[in-house]
Amino acid sequence: MRKAKFQHFTPLMLISILLTLGIIAGKVGHRYFDTIYWFVASLLSWGISFVFYQSEASNPKQGCRNLLSVHGIPQQCFSIYISIFCLGGLLTSHQIDKTQARIQVISEYELSSFDRMHMNVQDFRSEVSQKMQSLNIKDQDFAVISAMTLGDKSSLSQETKDIFSISGASHVLAVSGLHIGIIFQFFILLMGGRRRSTLTIFVSMIAIWAYVLFIGMPASAVRSATMISICSFALLAHKEAISINNLCLAYVIMLLFHPLYLFDISFQMSFSAVFSILFFSPDIKITQWFKGMFCMSLAAQIGTMPLVAYYFGRISCYAIFTGFIAIPAATFILYLSASAMLLVPFTLTPYLTFIATPILHFVANCLVCITQTCHTALKLTTMLPGASIEGIKINIPQLCLIYVSIVVGYILIRKLRQFRFLGTHRHRPSYHKDCNPPASRTSPSDQCQG
């Protein structure tokens, strides 16, 4: 049996932790520490780091060789840690000042090119939404499809939200890694399915970022697109594509551009689910589809269940099993919706409309059928006994303690399993590599001679 590879603590993980602490400090202490104080602290910390760097260059024997020294944290490294912490506080305080600034009325010509493009994209999304409604997709069927494909949850009724929430399938309503991954795979298939092709990767990356811009750039979708982009570059460079280190890189990039993402629920849920899957990956890499999906769903639930209990006061007891209903349904809905969007231009062509229109209506009927089947199955799940545990109240210290207990408990279980594995192999008798083990103690003729 091959030993599973365990994720080691890397400098990028430490940077993500320090940046997180700085953002929290900037958010909590914004009343007492203005942006100018964080700016001065950042200048001082980076200046001290530069001085220590110059001293290391002049005397390399006493310099900082590791980010974590065995005999303690060297001075230069400690100043770098403080610099990253102050950078997080500076970016957070500056963004809070921008959000609290007075709203000014400006004309469309005074907007930036990105803002004008974003407005045009939102107008196009409204047109696509109207086109979907014209295909006889109505009521909550349209609301679910619109939430999964267009990122618009405004049409969802409270009953539909409760059904998806109690059944534990509400994550499919938010555009996240599942949806972005399906779109990425869809364009790879359109390009011929060559995963190692540079052209295929770049076209697929442009497609998913255009899709993220199209749905309004929610935090979970931006995280997914960033993570897929990093993994794609690593794949082209023949490096390890999916790892906690790459997830931390996406985490740091997003927080540097938008520090207040840290306090977004979808951002927290998205990163918690992916981190949990990658953290438990040595034990869930199973070839069978059913067992693999079950273990992936279990790992994601372990990572997100404390957050769900904290924000919503609820634990869905059948969330592990509803993934077998919601995930395939979301996959078919996204593929069919993408196909419908590709068929719409053909319906406007006079020579192709008599072929494209019936196909488009057939795709729309399939979308309605899948959506209603998924909705009915999830509604029946909510009627099962013990479908959810309600009224849970936990605070932030308790939430942190739960996560620490999960991580420490998992590490201790792994260490215990490794200790038992080494103990069983230590007492096992060894034989020559060309010899067969003896059948019995009284048959030395069967043993290898010489």
C-alpha cells in the first residue's frame, strides 16, 4: 500500500495566516487606528526589513536562511512577518474608508472603462434572462436555473431557499467551484479535450473569467476562477496542480485585491470546503465514483458545517447524501444552459432557425424536467425524520475551537495510524529478496540456500 502524501506547512500558508490576522485587526480596530497609522507602521516595518536584508547581504553567515528557524525566529523574518501583518491592516483600512465615502452622482462618461464594460455585461445578462423566460421556463424552475447559471437569486422564493438549505444542497445555488469547473471542462471539450494544450488552457481560462464577469463577480466564483487559473499554469509547467499551497496563493491574491472578501459568507464557505477536501485528500483519493463522491462530500461537510451552524443555526443531517442528487442535476443544468446560449444565435439566422428552434425548445424542456425532479427529490428529503437540527447557537471562540479540534484530532489520528503501521512492519520477519518465505519451520529444503 502506497503511503499518502501529507501536506506540509509552507511559507505561503504562513503569509496567508499573517495577512488574515492583519485584515481582522484592520477591521476591528478601524475606529482607533486610521489608515495613516497603518501606512506609517507598514513603512517602518518594510524599512526595518530592508535594513536587516542589507545587514544579511554584508554578513551572510548570520542572515535569515529559513522562514522558520530551528532555534527561533530571526530578526529579519520577524520584521517581514510584521510587514505582512501591517499590509493587511493597511489595505483593509483603506477599503473601509472607500466604502464609507459619500456617494457621488456621476455621469456614464465619467465611469472607468471597466465600470462601463460591467454595466454592458449586466444589460446583456438581463437580455439572456428574458430569453430564458421566453422558452417557457417559469416560476421557481426559472429561479433555480437563473441562480445556478446567471448567479441571480432574486427570483427564489423563501420556500425554495428553505428546501435547499434544510436538505444541505444550498451550495449548488451559489456559483462556486462546481459551476466554474463544469464551465471550464465544457470549453476544454469544445476545444478538442486536449488538457495539456496551451491554446486550450488559455481559451478555457478566458471563457471562465468572462463567465465570472458575466454573473457579477461574486466572491465564490472569483475564488474558483483564480484557483483554476493557478492550477492551469501549474499544469502547463508540469507542477503539482491541486494543492493547499495553490489554494493559499489564490487566497492571498484575492485578499490583496479585496481584503473585505474575508468577511463574506460565500468566500468563507468556498475556501473552507476546498481546504477541507485538500486537507483530507490523503485519505479520500478513491477510484470508485460512488465512494469518491461520498468522501469528497463528507470532507466538504466537515469544513463547512461549523460555519453553517454559526451563521444559520442549522445542521443538515442528510447533506452528504443529497450531493448525489444536487451535483449531477447542477451539472446537467449547466451543460444544457450553455448549449441553449450557444443555440440562441442560430435561431436568429433565417436558414437555420427551423432546425435550431426545435432543438432549443427541447433543451428548455429538459432543463425544466431536471429542475423539477431535483426540486421534488430535495423536498422529499426535507420530510424525512431528523432532516435538520435547528436552533444551534455558537459564538466565534467556540467556532474557532471546533476547527482547531477537527484539525488536531485528524493529525493525531494520522500519527496513530502511522505508528501502528510502523509497529506492524517492525516485527515482521525479513527474507532475502530472491528467497521465498519458508512454508514451515521443519522444511528447510524449501528455503533459499547459499
